[in-house]
Amino acid sequence: MSVSDADIAFALDLFRGLGPLSHRKMMGGLCLYADGTIFAILQADGSIWLKGAGRFAEKLTEEGWQRWTYARGTAKKTAMPYWLLPDAALDDPALACSLAREALQAL
């Protein structure tokens, strides 16, 4: 399964306030970049995950954001440095861009 053109258009429109963005399909998903820095991943299911680091990552964890984890086979889960963008931000480009700016400042 791969990311749909409609989901790509939605994500690019959502983060339009950040300025020019680039993107690249990877592993069935899509990486979003601002000035060459990856700040989010769009999954094939349409979910958007912000990259977190430092104090921003701590804030997301403290606020209870869902963290992206995966496991291969019977291996223990591995946590990735990405958190699920909340529904409120999916409906509010200003909020989505504000959160993305925080993510970018921390990276």
C-alpha cells in the first residue's frame, strides 16, 4: 500500500504556511521536508506524524501524544522519534504549522 495523491495534497496544503516544502516517498509512506529537514511522515493510512527531538519530544510525551512504534516478528517494540499529529491540528492549518515549526526548531 502506498500514500494516495489525495493524502499527499492534503498534507502539503495543511503545512503550506511553512513555505516551500519538498517530499519523498519512502517505505510506503512519504517524508515531508522544510529547507531540507524532515519534520513529518505521512503514512499510507493517511496519518501524519511529526518528528520530535529534545524538549519538543519531551513535551509531546508529557502531553500523551501517541508515539510511533513498530516490531518485526516477535521482537520487542521499537519507538521511533515521531508522534501522531492530533485531530485538532488536522482541521487547523495554523495549529499544524505552529506544531511543525516547534518540531523544526528542535531538530
